[in-house]
Amino acid sequence: MTADAAIELRGIDKSFGSVHAVRGASLRVERGSITGIVGENGAGKSTLMSILYGLHRADAGEILVEGRPVQMASPRDAIGHGIGMVHQHFMLVDSFTVLENLILGAEGGPLLAGGLAAARTELARLARDYGLAVDPDARVADLSVGEQQRVEILKVLFRGARILILDEPSAVLTPQETDRLLEILRLLRDRGVTVVLITHKLREILSVTDKVIVMRRGEVVAERRTAQTDAEDLAELMVGRKVRFDLDKEPTRQGETRLAARHLSLVDRRGVRLLDDISLDVKAGEIVGIAGVSGNGQSELLQVLAGIRPPTGGEMEACGRRVDAAHPVDPAEMRDLGVAHVPEDRLRQGLVPAFLASETSILGYQDREPFCHNYLMDGPAVGKYCADLMERFDVRPRTPGLRSSNFSGGNQQKLILAREMARNPKVLLVGQPTRGVDIGAIEFIRRELVRSRDAGCAVLVVSVELEEILSLADRILVMFGGRIVGEVAAGEADERTLGLMMAGARAA
């Protein structure tokens, strides 16, 4: 690794209306290194890198690539200067093959067959050199999330990128896929690629980076060599105060059963059994955690429990309402019963990106008082309600009139949690509560979930983060292959035991 700068940003400033997103930020990224950029959601990390990639234009400041001043008017300019970006939400065409996605926009002239042949050869070389093996003829829709991410990395390398920006790359990965990604990043660095890693996960930062840059409220506030810092130091720099990694919880005081499932099954239209003989109970005043590697039925279970999909066998009871194949329920009725749902995929199921934050704050409850009178929306009442929620749940910026798509992922998550938790539900179903969320917001969200439990809510949490399940849950259920393969009391659980159960290696 040399000390030559691959990238220098000097005095970068950017505002979106009244929101001052980046404030005079300056940083330097050495060639052939892995540099981490950390900060709370809304700290300006993604905005700063989007300016470098040409997605936004800076209001002020200078960009240098390998010592030369450059103008980034579009991603095409960035690609021309050897910069590629892998976004948190993948930019792939699901119905296309890996090879077709690779050449999209760079087909190689009018003879597509020739372009495909050349691309196939180049793909084989990249896969061999960088350990990014993937079937070139596989449809993207049939790939795992980790494999899709490899395709995204291959796309930017195919276009000649020497500098690779990754924005929250592990937000949707399993722990195993994350470990594989970190191996790939080390290999890329060893092959001379410069990597900029934006993530809120301090374990990954400490594991793979050479240097860490900390941002807070749009400013670069610190820089550390990774070998000379630790999680506590970085967390305090990010948040501006000491962060508690442990979660204080009083012993659970369980009440009545609010949610019960008996022998639930779900078979899709192709005849594939997604859920198989699921039985569980969730009582008032407890948090039940469901652990498992993604794709083992947790998503489908949440959908059935929330009324999004009817079960094909068995039955459930939610707040006194019996549900089975002959007596289905919809999400609106579940909300009326007092069952709130925070979905795993906030962008597809939790909000409408084009809606204002004020509209997102009442989504699903928009026809109720005090938001609606005689079928007409009361705009001022909605705006005030949203402003109060933003204050209580620390959503930033506190701008009810801003489009939901303009908030960072963590602040979108806090807004959805605020919407569902503020109505004091009897049952709260939460999928991946802190996915893509920074360390300060993680601390806040977990504390709010425990507060709901202590107020008598029955809470069911699904998470692929074992540390999160161990921290939050009073009882832990493990899913594998669409079944619950074991139950462990929180005080008796450890990562090794749960990990074996998650892999189907043992049942408890």
C-alpha cells in the first residue's frame, strides 16, 4: 500500500433546500487501501460519496482523483475516472442473466453477439482474479442476495473501476455472506483496488479497513488508523456521546397470550411448502425473538401473522380473532385488532418513497381521527402529528414536508417504527428492526422495543443478527427450512448453540 492519494475531497458543501447535508467536508483516501466512512444515519456519508460518483453536484468544494482536479457532472464522468459505486439497493434487472446485466449500457457496438462473447471472457478473468465466481448464464432473480452483490461488484470492475465505493453493502446480507464479502474486499485491496466502505457496522470496519473517517451532522469530525481505535471510541465520535452497547432489561412480567399459532403451514402456487407445522405463543409483556438465516421462512411467517397472506393449513389467534384458511384476515383488520407490523423491507412494504414524511407517518391509519374528517385529510393535523413523532423518535431531519425517499435508511426505519409503536399496539411484529441503521439509532430502537414490552405489548422480533436476538429476546425460537427447530430461554442461549440450530445441525 502506498501513501499516494487515490481521492481527495476538499471543502465539499451540499444543501437540499433547507437541509444542509454536507458542511465543508475534506478527506483523503490512499491508493490501494480500504477506507471506512462511518457516522449516524443522516450524517452525510452517502451524500458525500454520491457527489464523488456524480449523482449529486456539490455547491462548493473540489474533487481530485489521483492528484488531478476533476468535475463530476454525472456517473458517466465518475466511471470515466475509474470510480464505481455499489449501492445499498441493487441496480440489477431481475429478468436478465448475469452476463446481460454486466454489459447493460456497455454492449460493445451493434453486434451484440460479439459483445457478449468478449464480456464472457472478461467476466471469467474478473471472477478468477478477484474471487467473484458467479454463473454468467444464471437469471439474477434466481441468485441469492450475496451473489447479486457480487454481480454489482463485477459490473463496476467490468467498466474499469480502480476505485470502488460500497454503500452499506452488508445491510441485506446474512452473517456468512458478510464474511465472504469482507474476504472479497481484502482480495480487491491486495490486487490494487482502492475501496471506500460506508457502513454502520463497527465490527466490519474494525475487521477490514486500514483507516476510518468519522462524519457527524454533515462534517468530517475525526480520522483514525483502524489499528489505533476501537468500537467504543468510534461510537462516541459518531454520536457525540458515550454509547451503551449493553441493554438494561428488567425480568419479563408475562401476561395473557396475545398471539398464538397452531400447526401453521403455507404452500405457494408452485406447491412449495414455505411454512411447515409452525406453533408458537407470544404473551403480553415479553419479547420473542426468531433467529435464522434469511430464506428459512421468517419472512413468510411475518406475512401470515400480519394478515398479508392467509395460511394454507393450521390456525392462529390474534387478540381473540381466529384465523385459518376458511377465515382469513387482512392487514387492515389486524390493525383494528391492535396488531402492528414493521415489515422487513421498508422500501417495498413499509412506505411509499414518493410520499411526504407526514403521509408515511399515518400510512395505514389515514382514514382515522384526527387525520381524516368526512373523508377529507386534515393536513395541519397530520403535519403536527408527524412533527411530534419525529421529536419523540429522533427522526432527522425533522421535516414532515420532506419526501420519504430523501431520508436516510435509518431515519426511514425510525419513522416506520414511530408510526406503528406510537399507537400502543397490543401485538408488535417487527422484521429486522435495525437493518441498515447506525449505532446510535440501534441503541434507541432496542430501548423503545423493551419499553413497549414493559408497557404490556406482546413483541415478536425477527432478525438475522444473532447479537440483536440475544440482546432483546426473553425467549428465542430458531427457524430452519420453514420449521421451528428449537426454543431456548434467553439466559441459556449463546451464539454457538443458536448458530448450529440455524444451520440445521441440531435441535433443542
